[in-house]
Amino acid sequence: MKARKGGWWDAYVAGNKSRQLFKHAKQLDPSFIDADFGLGMYVYWRSVFTKDLWFLKMFPDRRAEGIAIVKEVAERGRFTKEMAGINLGMMYMEEKDYSNASMIFKSFVERYPENIVLRRFLGKVYVAMRKYDDAIAQFSEMGKIDPRIIKYKYFLGATMVISGDDKISAEGERELRDFIAAEKSKYWRASAHYWLGRMYERKNDKKKALIEYNAAHALSPKIEDALKRARGLGGGM
């Protein structure tokens, strides 16, 4: 998480300390395969976070090795078997191997049907695979399980917009509007405005698209594509 937020050095130091602990555990008991889970995670995510950083080019790309290690723990581990399986699915998502990711998360959802985090992962994989009806089903189920967690409205509405199906775009807009009204996070509200802008742009409603893109950028400049699209339409700040 630190690396995702830009804390590269802190993330590296923390990850290296964790790697040393897992390595020590493995030395104490070579048969303790669960210790490999931490090692595999470190190897994989270090490669992910350093592959595009010119000042860390000394690190080789070991993503395949990390995946192989975590996969073995998911198959043979005792204490971290389930956790390794979930993280393996996340690795496949990162690699855009959506077929394997969907199989993993579908299996977990079947075993833990009340877990909204797993349904969210599966829904996002389905969106990436353009299986929009399947994604909508997962996000809808999230709302049934716990309607207090309103982010299901964001994922539901965004998926309806992304699908490009005009038959459900109005419903998608309602879900996103409801989400904007209830959500506290500026970033998430900005993201919802962005998808509304994409919907209006697809419908050739330039005026409304600009309003949504500008609203997104005003709430969170991190959504850079909102500003780019606004300028492309002849507007923007």
C-alpha cells in the first residue's frame, strides 16, 4: 500500500525486513512452506513496483518466480493456503491473466458467498473480461449482502456505463448519482463524475460531459484523464 501511494523507500525497507523474517523462519524449518508465501509476495510485488522506476533498474523482473512460489503455497500450504490463493488471484489480475483470476475468485465466492470483498474482486475481473452482466450480478449481490457499504453503487453504476448499453445507462447514472450524494471521499466522488462524463461523451452531449469532467478534476486532480478529455472537448480548467 505504501508503494501504491508513492512511499517507495518506506515500502522497500518494510518489505525487505519482512523478507528477512520469512527467510529466517524457513531456515529454522525448511519444510515450513507457509514461510514461502511472504517470500513469493515480496519477490513478485517488488518486481511490479520497481519495473518502471529508472533508479531501481538493478532489480530483475522476477514476477513469474513470485507467482510460482505463491501458487505452490496456495496448493500445499497449511496456515496461509487461503490467503495465498486470494493473493494469487490478485497477481493474475495485475498480469491481466483474467481467465485464471476469474477461476480463483469464482471458487472463493462459491465457498464464501457473503464476502463482499471477494465479490468485488470477481466483479472487477468480469469487467476486464467484458462480461458485464456477470459483473453487474456480483456488484448487485454486494448491495444485498450489506447495503450500508455504498461502494457497490459505484461499481454497479460504472459497469453499466462502461458496458455502453444505452438500455441500462440511465440506471447506471442513478446509481452513480446516489453514490456521489452519499460518499465522503473526494477521490471516489471524482471517479463517479468521470464515468458520468464518459457516458455523456459517448452520447455526444458535450456540454454535460464537460460539466462532469470538470467536476471530477475539481474534486481530485489525480484523475488526469478527466482534464485531458475536457480539453479534448474544447473545455476544461
